Amino acid sequence: MAGAQPHSANSGEVMSLTPSHAQLDAARFIKERVRTVQDWPQPGVQFHDITPVLQDRRALRTPIDL
């Protein structure tokens, strides 16, 4: 899973698959910027427009840094 922090095989620790608070905050930050267009291109379809993410330097950089 993205963002999981693996531990060395010798440490005896188990890898956590739970996302960190920072990762959850980053995901929420990006999701808030994705625009949903109802009924486009046809009725019943929800189009998720990422143009606002591409136009926002911080929002574009955030998933790269995850």
C-alpha cells in the first residue's frame, strides 16, 4: 500500500498498512480540489474533473510527495 513504512527484516517489527494522518490529510486536500460534474457526458454519469488540481501548484505537488 502506498505510504506504508516497511521495516527491515531484522527488526522483527510488522509493516503497518495504515495510512498516517499526514497522508489522510493530503488525500483530503486533493479530493477537495477535484470537481464533480453531474450527468456529464450523459445522464447518470459523474465526471471527476482534475483540472483544478492541475492549476494549483500545491495540490499538484502533494500526490507526488506521497
